[in-house]
Amino acid sequence: MGVIFGKTGSLSFRFAVSDITSAKKSDYIKAWHESDGWTLAQVSTITRSSEDFSLEEAVDVAEGISKIRHMEEHVIAEATVIGSRDRDGKLTIPKSPFSPGDKVFKADENLIRQMLGLTRGDVYIGMLDGQDIKVNLDANNLVQKHCSILAKTGSGKSYTGGVIIEELLDKDVPLLIIDPHGEYATLKYPNDDKPEALQRFGIEPRGYADKVTVYTPANKTLNPGADKLFRLNGINLSTKDLRQLFPDERAQNQSGILFEAISKLKEERDTYTIDDIIYEVGQDKSKVKWNVINMLESLNETGILSDNATTVYDLVREGHASIIDMKGVNPDLQQMIVAKLGSELFEARKLNEVPPCMLVIEEAHNYCPEKGFDKTVSTDILRTIASEGRKFGLGLMVVSQRPARVDKNILSQCSTQIIMKVTNPNDLKAISKGLENMSSNVEEDIKRLSPGVAMIVSNYIERPIHVIIRTRKSKHGGASVPVVQTSFIEKIRDPPAERKKTVTGMRGIGSLLKIKPEEIKKAAKKEKIEPLENKEEIEEKERKKELLETKNKQKGHKGQKEPKEN
């Protein structure tokens, strides 16, 4: 590919490229080092120049005064050294510089695999960018040491989350997924889109209907695709239970009233409900009770409490994924549910009452925000899981489009970070701060990532790599909904006869479809169609109709003869 020249070092070198088509940015190359043998490096920059072609000559060509002539060009690439394996199999950087004049070659796949640590792993996530090399992560490492997926909207973070979930389900890892927008329910169905992409990555479409259960904290009307209702235990709630369910810190600070009410109930009866607690709190003579009563009644009205609760033992089963579909649930209640589930799951794992598992948090910035953005009841337990969960076999995967708004203590505990395209300066800064031993141009690299390509930073892989995320086996449910569909607009512009009445009566649609109001009036007159009435006109007609009916009834009564007495 070229020859090393000029001033060299042990961390980087420059080489003259023999053919412009033979090298491009991010290519993996190899060079012989006198003490370390074949060493892997990667092209970081590549430039093309000609000293024969001056600015004046370029201006003349641009103005048509002269034509471009044949000239000598120089193509120069700079490479960053990755290293070579020592006798113990550890990746090491040479301690002496490379020799000018040594040749540079394209790295073979076997060398790339060995040096980057891609010879192992059982979680197939995609292909190394620019290479025909599969990238596998390790399931145990991924779960035990936590994982984060960070990307701007539309860059593929939920899609990538689905890929990892598929792989973990194939390994029978239990999963509990917090899904705010109902994106993961489609895991049940096989991917029927782009068969050529499936073939490219060497995978077969499949659904996971036998391994996935969707729960809704709302109801089947709001979420008809859910398999089961999700409910929290509403019987014999303790003060601690209720404190976890209160997003309002004022109510938490007034837990003394709750404690007294619950203590009294425990003395008087074996079983009590939240209605009983509300009644007992109401007996308190202090004015601060009203805030507590308000919180209790608001919680009761959600319908989330039940005597037939969903437990972590129902949710966490080997080889199964339980999805809590939060669609239609208000944010405060979502955070309460995550706080309660997180606490119960953490305690169950400490006692080894459920199998080792992974908790997946989509839109993590809503459940564990960074200080200064918000405070939620779920933040503390998620921090605890991030810092202590690995000791008890409880993994955490956080997915977010706003890395700067996710608690930095949680992100710092994620040993595997899957970073896709991010452009927001604050988010870029938050990511780069959390990445150790990264080059100064990492933010620029992240900004330039293509959709579907991720930078993976992991203690399992020797250095950050760019990976083309593989196609999903199951159907993806996180695609954006199109706002305007041409076929739909065309149908409205030229509706069939039976729909003309509806179309001509749609006020305001004329501007959208660029139909002039006079055309609508003309069409309505021609078809003898009355335009739709407004609310006031309809109410006035109804009122007149009722008055007329009342008068008719009165006339009818007067016209009837009184029955004669016998």
C-alpha cells in the first residue's frame, strides 16, 4: 500500500500511498516492526497534494484561461498504531519507532481479529465497518458489567437495543424491559423486510412470541396489543412502599403521618387497603395531612394498585423477556413503577430468588436524569443497580437519545458503550468525558457516524471500533410514523362519489390540498350538499327541535278528551 517516511514514532507514522485507490480513512493496515513483528495500525487521515499546481494556475483553469495539465501528485496517509500481541497474548504498543523505508500492507482478517480481540464472544451485533469480519460481544460481560446505547433520534438506538435483546433471548437470558413507547412488542414477529440484508449478515428471520410477554400498566383499551395487565400490590402497603410511590418530596417528608396511620391499621386488622390508609390519615388533626391525602387519592385513582399484583417472580423467568409497555401511562406513574420494580428486582437478586437477569431502560433520561435536570423517584435505585448490581447478577442496559441528561454515575458504570450518531454539543461532551483514553477527535468521529453504524467502546474489545449493526431477526417497532403519505392525499384530492359529501364539508382542508374555497362552494351547490354546521348552529337547531317537540306534546294533551266516570 505504501512506504513509511519522515519522522516516525511508536504510536503513529506517516506513509506515502502507492495508489490512491489502495488506501482510505479507517482502513486497517500492518507494518513490520523490528522487535514486535507484524503490528496492526489504522489509517487516521489521508491527504492528496501537488506542489506543481499553484494557486495562480488553479485560478486560470477556473476562469477557462488554461487547461489542467498532467502533474505529479502525492498521497500521504497517517496511521495510528493499535499494537501487537506479546507472548502472554496481551496487546502491546512498540517501545521503539518504526523504520522509515519499511513497507505498509493491507492487514489480513486474521490479524485484525487477533489484535482487536474479535476471536471470541457469543452476542453477534454486526460487521466491522469496511471489513467482512463479524463482531461478537460476550453475553456475560455485557450483562454483568452493564451496557449503554446512546444516539440521537433516528440513528438506530432502539434498533440496536432490539438486536442485543434478540441475542440475549437466544442465550436464554431473562430480560425485564421498560418500554415507554411500545417499540419492543414487535419482537414477537419475524422480520419480513429486506431479505437481502438478512442474507448479507447471515441470519434467518424469526419471531420471539414464545419468549415475550407484554404487560400494560394502563388498560387493554389504550394498549390492545398487551398480553396482560400490570398491577402493583395494593394490600398491606408499608410506609416504605408508599414513600417509593410518591414523586412529591413534600409527601415523603410527611411520612410520619403515614407511619402513624399504618401502625394503627396493623394493630386493628390483618388486611388493609389504600382506602383504609386514606381514612386513617384523614383522622389526623394536622393541616399537613391534606397533601398526603391528595397523593394517596391520586395514586388510588390510577388503578395501578390491586390485590392481584404482578410480581418480579412473574416477570423474571429464564429464557423470557417481560416488556412493561408504558404507552398511555403518565410520567410520574411510570417513574413510580420503575422505582418499585427496580427495588423488588434488586432485593430478589440479592436473595437469589430470581435468576440472573438484565433490566433494560429505554428513554433512560426520563427515569435517571442527571442532577440539575430533574429528580425522579426511580433515580436512586437505578444508581444502586448500576454500582452494585453486578455483584448479584443484575445487569443494566440504558438507552437514551440525550446522554447529557442521563445520570453520569450510571453511565460511568457501563463497561460497554454503543454510541451512534450524536450531534448535540452537550451530548457529545458528556460522551467524550465518560470515555477513557480516547483521542481528541472522538467527538468529530461520533458526529460523522452513518445511520446504522455504531462506535463500540468496551473492556471486552481492545480499542473502539466502528460496527455496522446487523439486521434484526424480528420486526422493528421503533420506525417513525410518516406524517404525509402521497397516496392518501391523492385519494382526498380526487375522492369517489360516495365520499364527496364528507370531503366538501371538511373546513380548512382546502388550504392543505390547495383547493380554492369558491371551488368547494361551487361543488357543494352543484351536488346540493349543505356545508357542515359549526357547534353553535347545531346546538341552536337542537334547542329549537326540543321546544317544538314540547309544544306538540302540550297540544296533544289538550286535544285528548277526559275519560268519563262510570
